[in-house]
Amino acid sequence: MAIYKKILLAIDGSQASDQAMAKIASFAMPGAAVRIVHVLEDPLTIYPMINEDFTYIELLREVNMAEGKKLLAQAEAALHAQGYAVQTSLPDLRELGGDIPGALKAEGETWGADLTVLGTHGRRGVRRMLMGSVAEHFVRISERPVLLVHPTEQAAGRLGHEPPAAPEQTGVLKRILVAVDGSELAQSALRQASALAKEHGGEIRALYVNVDPFLAFPLLGVVYFQREPMLQAAADQAANVRKAALDVFDTFGIRGDVQIVDLETRDKRVADLIREVGKRWNASAVVMGSHGLQGMQRLMLGSVAEHYVRIADRPVLIVKS
């Protein structure tokens, strides 16, 4: 049984959105319904400095609308040829108000999408610095799973990072890396990833980053004088996470493995280790919950998902519930 039957695809004509469209074949079988959305922005909100020349603004709006319709038609033809049931939508922010993430969220909720797919860092230019990433904003407000696809050229060119390993060919989901932390949302992400692995016949690996408790909470060194009990508790947690992951694999009738890596230095964060493991294993995609264990641990370590989305070099599926 297909896990994703109704997929919302956001496009803007950028390299990132083109690659996002190509990745649909890795997550959904032919016959699935795909709704392609291109959000039409109001030039008045993009270029407020020219709001006195309404003739020019309306001309620009007509050009943007024509371009949007052309993008939708091209994407529809490409996905229809692959065997998908395709719909298109061109929501207009002048009529709807709000912003692109809000319009995408409304489209997904109204249509009942199982998954939203979009590229990161699309055609935004300087406005991205002013307004923030549409993808990051959408992940924060979405209540449904989100697949983010990074343009490979950008992933390769990030300062301090080597080019990613060659991705698997389009339409193949060979290796799925799932970040787990013992939270229920991480278990939900592992269940969705296990269903994908079974559906596509791919390998799956659960990754747990064991953070030194004295690294995460420096004050523990003052409050607790016995270091060994705290380290033993961390080891017990890692063992529990391993067992829980193996139980999920057994439930789905698939073979999977669990990798535990230790974070023992402040020079790296959990997301950095996830990226390194994904690269070494040449994962086709990384799956994780939108947030993990809460309370002080989240305040101290920050949101792993938010950090990973910014540095990811391969598709990342964010599970929301």
C-alpha cells in the first residue's frame, strides 16, 4: 500500500524546484495524485518602491501570471508522462493575502495532501535575506510531512563542506537514514521511513547521536559529583533507542540497522554528525521529526531539524506528527 497518495508540489522555475519535481518518483509510485502549485505574488509587495506606477505593476503582474501558467503546464506534462494523476493550481496572493508558505499550507489542507514537496532557496535573490527562506518558514507552520530538496550545486558550494556524494539515480530510494532520539515524533518518522523502505525495497538505518550529558548541560558537573551514573543513564537511553528502532523494523517486516555515534566535542552539533553519516553512507534521503525531546535539552542543543535543513546536502523528509 502506497504511503503517499496525494502529493503537493510547489514550483517556482528554479533549479531547486526542478530537482524537487524529479524527486517525486523516489517517494511516490505512478498513479499517485500530484497537485502542482505556483504561488503568484503581488508585484506591489515585491517592489513597493514603484507602487505609484500602476501601469508598470500591472504589466509585470501579467508577465508573472503568464510565466506561472507556463511553468505549471510544463510540470504537468512531465509528471503526467510519468504516470501521475496531475492537477495544477495558481493561487494569487493579491486575492488571498498572506505569504507563499501560508498559501501552500492552505492548498495542502484543503486538498488533503499526504506530503508537500518543495525545493529550498528558490528564485528569491536579495529578498531571501530580507524575508527568510520560504522552505524554512513552511516547515515551521506545516502540520503535514514535508520533503525538502536542496539544489546540488548549492549543497556542493557551501563554505567548509565538500561536494556531496553522487546521488542515486532519479526514482530510486536505495538508502534511507533516519535520525532518532527516543521521542515519539522520532518514532513516527522511523515508521514512515520504514514504510517507504518496504514500498521501494530500499535499505534503512536509524541513527542515534549520543550526546555527552556533561557537554549538553555543563552545570551537571557542579550539581552532580558522580559522573558515572549520568554516563550510564545516557548509555541506557542509547540502548533503549536501539531496541525501539529494531522493534519498528520487525513490525514492518524489513531488515534495518542502528548506528550510534557519540558527540563529545562542542565543535560539532548533532546535525553536523547526521550530515557526515549521511554522506559516508551515501543516503538517498534523511528522515527526521520536526522536533525531538523537549525542555532544557532543546534549549541547550537547539532544534536539530532546523539546523540540519540549513546544512543538508541531500533530500530531507521532515515528519510533523
